[in-house]
Amino acid sequence: MPVEVIMPKVDMDMARGTLAIWHVAEGEAVKKGAALFDIETDKAAMEVEAPASGILRQILAQPGQVIAVGSPVAYLYAEGEAVVGLPSAAPETSEVMAVADPAPAIATAQTPAQVADEAGDLRATPVARRLAREAGLALAEVLGSGPRGRIQRADVETALARRELKATASQALQSPPILSYATQNTPPLEWSPQPGDLHVTTRKGTGTPLAMIHGFAADSTGWLALERALPRDLPLIRIDLPSHGRSPLRRLAGFADLAKAVVQVFDRVAEGPVHLLGHSLGGAVALALSDIRPRQVRTLSLLSPAGLGPEIDGAALNGIARASTADSLAPWLKRLTARPDGISHDFAKAAMLARIDPDLRAAQQELAQVLFPDGVQAFDLTAALERVTAPTLMVWGRDDRILPWKQALAAPGEVALHLLRGVGHVPHMEDPDTVAALIGRHLK
Amino acid sequence: MNAQTQITEVTSPGETREMSYAEAIRDAMTIALDRDPTVILMGEDIGTYGGAFQVTLDLIDKYGPERIMDTPISELGGAGVAVGAALTGLKPIFEFQFSDFAALAMEQIVNQAAKLRYMLGGEAAVPVVFRMPAGSGTGAAAQHSQSFEAWFGHVPGLKVVQPSTPEDAKGLLLAALADPDPVIVFEHKLLYKMKGQVPTGYYTTPIGKAAIRRTGDAVTIVASAIMVHRALEAATKLAAEGIEVEVIDLRSVRPIDRDTIIASVKKTGKLLCVYEGVRTLGVGAEISALIAESEAFDYLDAPIQRLGGAEAPIPYNPDLERAAVPQVADIETVARRLAKGEV
């Protein structure tokens, strides 16, 4: 009997996934556990392992095709096993369409019996099953991190923390927060992930796209406030730096390594020239990109960019990278904004949830050591800034406690410099309307 | 090894003295011979020669051949005399040279000693103690290196203990003597020279009670005899990686301390059983089953793992002998994978 290969359910509210690429060609042998194909969902891209050893035959889904969860995408045959007639046709479009309206992420309304039924075929440890049952959480909505996707205790706890966060966040959204995290409202559907070494998502629109690179220990969800203030039809490209957000963890030897990793991805996602925007460390990367790929950058916008002087608040960077609870993270986050009440406890909780993976935190601590040893910026991009030919905009908060705004004075005369009053290190979060207006004018 | 000297659960506080595991057993027998005239020692070459592992050395000089009895080379005969003596009211401690030779005396141990209290309506008791040097690691090959605790643990009417420290070697032997029914004490040959602080007076270590040798929250390791020390060494290494392992010294195979094991697994959610006996149908199988049947099941966060002896007679070749039983690195690897959710 051939082994069926199905589109797995890898995210809480996943109903379908896009098959990105096959790692094994039809007729080729594959070992159980080896990478078989990549999928993309609304939220994540990941590798799917072969469920058994065998020869890959009867590929039903081609790269780019959207497949409903649980539908077969191919079959694995034993060596010499006769190929049987195609068991069923390729995934039906109607089935895919039928799930277009995603169900609510949390199944609070489900009865325990329903939960148990749905969980029947899932791999989950006894404690994971018990905790999910007690909390009324459907196991089918939990992503398993154990061997062969087994749901373990930590997976349920993470799912429950997310659920609690969503509940508090929806309340928090009623009051005006300066900062917001994507976990508070799921990314709009028009975002689509792009294949590549780094996590990149794009939003379609008209005209030249704006590619955005976030700062150290942040991720591209930090752009939300600015995105709301920018023109609705502006096409956007969000790039997660290595070891940040949803990008894979990477050991980097220095700033040059970091720039190289982003250039490789940039070459793939930027089909033509783009507008480039970077904040802090992302600003330094954007600056380096403009230096390495001058013809691909139409304009450059830098928000409190790194790399223009030795001073930096190393204690805050290390503190943020190291913090393992919302309580230890919040005091450091407060240094980011000019207003002391700019960071709410809910924000710190959400930020901590995005950094819940200890491996990610360890990777960022290591990166901080490499980029900012002894609390000093170990890379200097002032020469690169001199060479940049694209029109350049620089925005800096006068109350920036992480990078002093006086480093902006390193800029050559052609750079348009805006020093905002009452703004700290995160102008795009603290005053998104002003920053959006400045960028909007700059792009024209 | 640090971990070994830290193991002291003094049941009756008082003076302690450093003793080897073998000395602690001799100390227990000396105290028993002094305080109870019905205690006698029996076994092959336990008199002038002092026993195969010198545990009874010089006792014959103090107590004489009436109480320190050399028996002929017939395990069945010797064990039969011991069971008979116990029925008459004596308290014999019968030493086997190697636990492997107990196979020759199965009739007396399994069919007589274990059964008589039940078959005689409770009107007879067999307060005999069988001491059995057990385990591999001495280059003594297939017929002198086995671990039979699961065999005897399978027989209702017997009690089976496996001390891992000098203190417990003494306390459990004195507890075995105080017990009205037959008790089998497995002494691990590699532990005879291990030193530790031992209370000098009379005390007993409770039969049926495990000891938590190290506390942790990541993984529970239930180990016995020499494996306790290997598990502790592995735990020390894992602690350097931030993985805190709880190590339970089983001490008693029958009756088994369900409560301590269940409480620990409810805390850690992960169980690794480490024992020297053959893995299949061994002590670890019983521990795994009791957890699967208990309320701790709903706390399990990974499949239960067992590390036991190879499915083969213990080889003579030293490398193969080591490979045939769990070593520190094996325990470390499995415990780490369990802790990291990779099993």
C-alpha cells in the first residue's frame, strides 16, 4: 500500500496551505523524516518531512497550488511496488473555496466531546491532551513541536498563552496604544509570504513597493502602526532579519554577514527598484543595501539608523535580548519611547510572547555581542552614507535614549534630516502619522 | 564521586563512621549477631576464607563455627537447611557466592520459603535472608554477572531489596533481618568498595521505600544499585546544561514504592527507567506499567523510556561487557532527549 502524503495542519487556524516547492522529484527515493516539500500558510512557511521512506509518485499538487488541510498531495511507494490507479483526483477547487472564511481561531464554543473527536487522530502527549481538555482548547488548533508533530505540554501552554493574549489584546485595543503587535490582530489576508532564507511577506498595491527592515530584537509586526498611516495602495515588502520574527535562527559573524544575508533575499524579492525603509539596526542594513545595490534602491528612508557613531545603549539592547518574562522585559522597553507611559504592560506581554522561544533569545543575545560588543556599535556606515546616491530621508527622535540623535549630523548635506520633538527611539510607533507623512512626501 | 558521598539519609541520627559497602554489611551482621542469639550466618566459604567477596571476614573468629557455618558446595542443600532453620525459629543469613548460583536453589527460595506462611495458614514463618552478590563489571562473564532482581520480584511471599549505598546496605540488611518473611538482598559487586558515612549503631532502612537522591523538574530517572550512581553522574552533567533531573533510588523492588515514583512523574512528566537486568520484562517494565496505570498517566509529556541490560548473556570481553549494560553516556543521552522533547 502506498503511503499517502497530505497537506498538514501546522497553524492554529489553518484551513489550507500553499505548496511552495518539492524537495524531491517524482520517481526519486526519499527517507522517512527527510524534507519532502515546503508549505506556506497565512502566517508561516515551513518544511514538511516525509512520513515514510519510499519512492515519491503521483504528485497531485504543484508549487503554488492551494491545498485544503488533510488532502493528499502525493504518494510514497515501496521499491518495486506497483503503482495503483490515482485514488482520487487532485484537490477539488470547491473544497478549497469552501474554507475561504477562516473559522475563529479559538474554539471556546466547542464542547469537550467535539474536541475529543477532532483530536482522535492527532499525536499528543497525555498531559497535552489533559491540559487542552481542561481549558476547552481544540488540539487540532495546536501546532505540535515534538517528534512527528506530536503536541507536547509546551505547545498547549503556548497556544493557551496566545489565546489569553488575544483576549487581553482585544481589550487593550479599545484604549489608544502607541504600539501594537501583530499577534493582537491576525495579519490581513493580502499579506503573502515569499519563499527564501528569511521570512518575507508582501502586500500588493500599485507603484514601486516600499521594503521595510525592522530593528534589533523587533520584527516586522512592529510596522503595523506606520502601515495604517501609509497610503493604502502602497505595495509593501516586510523583511524579518535573521534570528528575528519568523526568520530562521542564524549564527552571524558580524554586520557584513548580516548585510549579506539580507542582500541575498533582497535580490530575490525586489523585482525592480524599490523604496527602502529601515529602523535602527534595520536602518543600517538598509543603508548597506543601498551601498551594495545602488540601482535597486529608488529612495532610502532611515529611522534612527544604527552605524553612524559608536554610542549606543548596550545595557538596554542586552536587557531586551536577555529578558525571559514580561516583567523583566518591560523596564528595558520603556527606554524605547520618549513618553514613559508609551509602553503598557500588555504591550510588554505581547512583545514577550513574540520572544517566547529561548533559542531565539539566545541567538539575539549572541548577535548583540557580535554587533554591539561592550556597548559599542562595532560597525561604521558613515562612509556608505557618503556614497549613497538615492535620495535619502533621515528621521530621528530628539529624545532617543538608545542611539543619540547627534549621530545624524554625520549625514552629508543632501540627506533630508527631521528631528522630531517628544519622540524617542521608535518614531514609526510613537508618531506614525508624522513619519508616514514624511515618507509619503519623500517617495514622491 | 561527589554524588555518592552526598547520599546520606540518616534514619536514626547519631554517630557515623566512614565504611565501605562491604564493611557496612559486615557491621550490620556483627550488630545482629550481638543483639540476637538466633541469628546465624550460612554459606559457601564464609568462614575461614571470609566469603567470595570477603564480606564475612574474621566473623568466624569471634562467633565460632556454630553461628558462622560453612556449607557444602550445594546451593539447593544449603538454602534448604537455611529455610528449615528459619522455620524452627532461627534467623539465618544465607550468602550465595554469586547471585547467579541462586538458580540452583530456586526450589527452596520460590517454592518453599515464599509459600510456607501462606500454605500453613499463617502458622509458620520463614524469616530467612538471602544475600546475593549481583551485577556485571568484574569480568566474570555470563554465569557470574547477572541481575536477577526481576525474577525474585515476581514471586509473592518474597521481598527484594537492592541497596546502592553503604548506609542502605547496612540499614536494609538489618530491616531484612527484622522482617518476619524471606527477604532477598542484592548486593552489587562493583559497590563493595564504595565508601560512605554509615551510622554506627542499630537502625533499619524501610523496605518498600525509595529514596530521592537528587531533585529536579525536567525528567524522572528511576534507577537501582550501581545505576543510581551512573544516573547521578549523568544528572550532574545535564545540570551544567540547565537540565535538572530527578533521580530516584528504587532501593526496593518488591514491594515497590509506587507513591514516590508517581509523585515525581506527576512533577516532571517524563520517566526514564535505568536498570542492569535484561531490559525485556525487567524492573523498568513494571515501573512503566505502574505509571501508565496510575493518575500520573495524565501528566506524561513523552513516551516512557527504559535503559536496561542487552538481550544477551553478559560477555567476557570487557568492551562488550560495558556495552551490555547502561553507562553514564547512555543515560545522559536519553535523559537529554526526553528533557528537550525529542523523544
